[in-house]
Amino acid sequence: MEGYAKLADLFAHFPETTCFRKFSQLNIERLLINQAEIAHLELEIKTLRKNEPLGCARSWRETQAANVNDFAGQKREKFRLLNEKMRAYHEDLLRLAQLSSLLPPSKMGVENLSGWLSQFYGNEGLLKGAEGKHWRSDYVSDLASVAPQPDKLDRVFMTLIAPLWHQVYGRLRKPNADIEKGSGGGGGLWWYAPIHFIRVADVFCVIMSAAIPSLSILALYFVDSLKYRFIMIAFFTLVFAAVVLLGFSCGRANTFAATVAFAAVQVVFVQSVSTIQPT
């Protein structure tokens, strides 16, 4: 189990690489099989109801006391089996829904994990056989991350800045961790705290929040033609909506509300300066 210990050490040092298989196909296939079993039980119960004789057990107590070979006893056992199957089916269904809501790992995290495994452990891998294939390209879409995931803007800055920073400065420093490879020696890995890239993204957010409205007002002030002012309003509104939705992950409803408010501010400004000529 040496391989699992080293892999766990890697995940502990670098949380963004921590990802596991969901086995989506097997989970869905198991649910389909359970669903088929319940469907057959449902059909058998419907058949029993159609053939139920007059005077059969009419209370829960009589049904519970009935012999297993009696009609009421057979019906009781069918419902008891149905209860077990449906409980397991619904529990699995809810678990699958929870699994489906898990976010995939970041592309950089998977690449770092795969690169480290292949670089320091070769084609044979750290884990033998099927146990070491979970992080290959064939199963990337089936991976789920248990580490906190940054938003879109943070991921962009991590993807763009982290490799550049590592090439210019980071690789000259001592690695944060030295995970041993199978034959001894070191597998040096560098880790950069995400908070630094998040701070850069925050600064970018502040700059964009101030720049877009300011540039819009400035452009509208120096444009005399009303037609071109409306074109400028449409252009800056489109830029604002794209930045808010794609860059800051604000959601459609919040993006729509913020965009409408921004467009209204521009229209009010145009109305207020429509009689003012720039000097």
C-alpha cells in the first residue's frame, strides 16, 4: 500500500489535485437495474390485487398474522420486499444526485497530477493495473473534486499567472514538497497559495468596476451625435454584461439586473448633458 500512502501525501500537500472517480456509468446502471426490479414487483402486486379473493385480510393485523402461503401473506411479503428495494433505490438516487452536483477538478490540477505521476513513476504508474488508471485522460470527465473550487476569474488568473510565475521565479526556489518516487529520489513539487492569485483577481475586479463606467461616461460626454451616443450605450452595456456574467460568475438574474441599472445610468447621463457642448 506504499503507493496509496504517497498519493495521499500528494493530495494532502496539494489540495487542488485531490480528485476521485464518481463511477457514473456503474451508478446509473445499478439504478436502472434496481428500477427494473421495482417495476417487476409493481406488476406482481397489481396482479395480486386483481386476483384478491373476497374476504381476504382487511386489516393490517390480519395481514401480519396471515400465513406466508396464504394470499394475504404473499401480498405482505411482496410489499416487504418492495419496501426494501425502494428504500435502497431512493437512497442511491439521492446519492447520485449529490455526486452529480460535485464540481470537476480544475484542468491545471488534473494536469499537474497526471504529469507528476507520469514523470516520476513512468508508464507503469504509482498504482498497478486498473487502480492507477483513474486519472488518465479517458476518465477526466468522471472525476470529482472535493477541494474548494475558485470562481471563473480566479481560475483564469491561476491558469495564466501561475505557470509564468513558476518559470520566471518559482522554479528557482526550493520545492514546497519532495514526494519520493518509487525507486527513491525526489519528485519536487511547488505550491503557490491561491490567495495570492485571488488578490490579483480582486484588484482586476476593482479596476474593471471603475474603468467601464468611467470610460462610458467619458465617451458619451465627448460624443455630440445622439445616434452615436446610443451606439456607445449599447456597446458599453454589452461589454459590462459580458464582464459581469463571464468574468465574475454573478448569475443570469444578477447580470440582467446590473446591466439594466448600468444602461439606465447612461441614459440619465445622456439626458443631463444633451444640451451641454464640450469646451
